[in-house]
Amino acid sequence: MKARIPQSGGQGNMMQQAKRLQEEMAKTQAELEEREYEGSAGGESVKVMIKGNKEFKSVTIKPEIVDPDDIEMLEDLVLIAFNDALKKSSDDSEESMSKLTGGLNIPGLM
């Protein structure tokens, strides 16, 4: 029977730190998924609200910009507002996770 060699304090400590980081990342990810982000276009004539988990929440369109003869413009504004909200969500997620990892780029994290 071989004697067990105790782990060095450094390796055990590193494992504890990795576990804490993983727990903090999971907590942060859950918080990010619940946050709401607003995107807008056309001087805030069109507003889109999404959650951090990319769930679409709402669209608000000011009636005065609705032109039945130019539906394409309205469609473009909705797309721009939606993409604006998605970018805000992604930027917030990247910034929050970067704070936890100290700027390290961990593959598969985001």
C-alpha cells in the first residue's frame, strides 16, 4: 500500500480559488441574465427592452414615426434598437466577467 502524499498548500489553495471563481462566475451569470437592457433608435422613437438572457421583453414605438408608406424605415429602426440592446447586454456581460477573471480570456466563458 502506497502512502498518500499530501497536496502541497499551493495546489490546494489554487483549487479553492478556482472553485470560488467558478461560483462567483455562476452567480454573476445568473445576475446578468436577469438584468434588463434598453436599445433605441431614431432619437428614441423606437425602444426595445431585452433581458440579459436575450429574452425579448417589449417594443415601444412612438405613433408619430409610423408612416404606412415607409414600413421599411420602421422595420430598420426596430432592428437597430434591438441590436443596440443586444450590444449593451453583451458589453455588460463581458465587462462583468472580465472583472472576475482579471482580464484573462478564458475560452468558452462568454
